[in-house]
Amino acid sequence: MVGAATAVGKDFFPRVAQLLDAGMASDITGLNDDGSIVRPTYAGNVMSTVSIESPVKVVTVRGTAFEKAAREGGSGSVEAVSGKGDAGLSSFVGAEISKSERPELTS
């Protein structure tokens, strides 16, 4: 299973790996022919080669580490799927946004 090494991906995919009882490698920057994975360690100062021995592997990938895929010539297929729909376990109640005369510095 592969996901992006974003803040959400780094939070979500370790939980997926635990539920699947799978090995996990985050923020990978390369794949070797033997199946081993290259990832940065020590704040990016050292590139480590690691191997995941579990049958299911979960990784998050640095988006800038690989070249873009070609837009044409792929062999993948697009299939429509349907979900179970709303299970009724959660709902959006509302949003309370505070107004201020000061500028919002986060945007």
C-alpha cells in the first residue's frame, strides 16, 4: 500500500499498517531492484537502505523523489466502484468561525 508523505499520510498510514499487521517505511525516496527501500534518516543526512519482510508493505513516498508518470501509454484501467453509503456513525454539525478586525496571518 502506497501513500503520499504528507502530514495526513504520515498520520494515517502507520495506523493502516498496524491494522494490516504490515511493515511500514515512511518518507521513502527510492526503490531498489531487490525490493529494498531507500529512505532518509538523521534529518536527511544519511540515506538508509531498509527491507520490509512482511508480506504486505505500507510506505509513504516523498512526492519530489520520483519522476512524474507519463500521461499516455499506461496499462491501468479505470473501474467504477460503489460504497456502502452513510453508516450514520458521524455527521457534520457546523462550523463556528471567529471574526476579527486583525488580519489572518495563516493565509
